[in-house]
Amino acid sequence: MKVLTRVYEVKQNIRPIKQKGIKIAFVPTMGALHQGHIELLKQARFYAHFVVLSIFVNPTQFGGNEDYDKYPRDLDNDILTIKKNNIPVDCVFAPSVQEMYPFLEIPQLTLPFLSQKLCGLSRPTHFDGVGLVVLKLLNIVQPDFLIMGQKDYQQTVIIQRLIDEFFIDTQLITIPTVRESDGLALSSRNIYLNAEERENALILYKTLNSIQKELKIGMNALQIQSLLKKYRETFAQNGFVKLDYLEILDAYNLVPIQEIQRGSKILIAIAAYIGKTRLIDNMVLEI
Ligand code: PAF
């Protein structure tokens, strides 16, 4: 496994692989690797013989008041995790900020509709930064397959749109969320939770499950709204958890659902602050 920090080195290593016709799968991450990332990497090997992992805490996707400085960074430990678990990675790309953003002026990339919904409401510039860095990474690695987790569902919708918009030759593969045995979705931010908050965090998964059971074919927009109202109110009474959003949307384009029909693909998405930590989770139902 090679660990590279320079764009030209990655390109040099990728070129002969592509020339030989070997398929490449790419897993972009911000490090602090956990079981969820390990699952993405294992799936990546399933799709391709050459697996590239990037580890880069991307400054442009953090807002001014967010946890960019505090975000966990430990490249040596991430590499150890890969080796200890025998994870199939051929190349790790861990660039500096200067390497990824060599010019003082940073371009803007905006998808006004998709990126301002859900997480975009409280993180208005987040997806512009995600889109920008993923576009740069895709240009560097030129993978046949881009492997991402369903936990960041909105991110996958936006990246799919960019792939289509910029005619990028890569296939996005979305891997189901990996959960703790009690249902909590794995996240690098879970390490911020103390024992009590860890317990309170289960409300996200429980809420998704309860809503899933109540959704029925034939439900209209009004009925969906009153269901959401009921669940949002339970959060208002919970002093330990502050709801950011709870939505039921069309999973393809993130618009409200007029009626649940056979063939509908539905996203139930939730974000909440557990103490100071903001966690997200979702469920995608194919009716
Ligand atoms: O999902 C993440 O970890 C990040 O948003 C990504 C895709 C690596 C871009 O920085």
C-alpha cells in the first residue's frame, strides 16, 4: 500500500493501472476511519482490483462556526487501522490543504436547490465545499467506481448530480449505513458523545424506525405532514436533544411527496444536536 501526498504522484501511479485496463474504485474520506469506512473499502474491492482511499479534512465544507479545527485527524492511526484489519487498499492519498487548494482564490460550485435543503439549511455552504473537493478528487483519481455511504444521503444525491452535470466517467455506488448493534449509525463524530449523550443519540434511529412503520401506500402530503408534526413535537419535549430537521422526501430529487405510491422511493431524513454534537441519519424505502 502506497501513501501519497502529492497530486502528481497519484496521477503517476494511476496512469499505468488504467493503461492495463484494471478497474479503479475510490473511497473519499476525511479520515478518523471507523467500521463504516472499512465496509466502504471492502465493497470497493468487490467492484475493482485497485482501491484508492483519500484522507483529507476538507476546509471548504466546514462553516466558520463548525468543528474544522477540532475534527479528528490521525493519519498514522488510520494507516494502522487499515493494516491491522487487512483492509484492501492499494493507495492512500493524504494531501495537504495547500496541495488541494493551491490558489488563494477558491472557485465556487453551487447547486442552489439540492444543496440548500436538509443539512444545507443549517450548513448553507457545506455541499458547495463537498462538491468542489469531490470534483477535484475525481479528476485526480479518475475512478471507474466512486464508493460512498448512504448515511450522507444528501451528499450522494448531489455528487450523482455533479457526475451527470460534468459528464464524469464514474459510477457512484452507495453502500448501506453501518450501525452499532443498538442501531446508532457509525460516524466519526460519535467520539464526541459522552455516555449519556450516546444513549440519547439512539432517538435518531428509533424515530426513523417508528416513522417507517407508519408510512402507507396512498398517504398524501397532508397526512405525511401531520405524521412529521407528531414526531417533531416529541423532540420539542425532550430537553437533551434538539431537532435540526425531520423530513420525508422523494429520495431521487429531495422534493416533498404528494402521495406515497407503489414504486415510490422515499427518504426519511433526520438531523439532531445531541448536546453540542450534530448527528444525522436516514432511511430509504422503496415502496
Ligand atoms: O463524506 C465525507 O467524509 C466528505 O464529505 C467527503 C466526501 C470525503 C468530502 O470531503
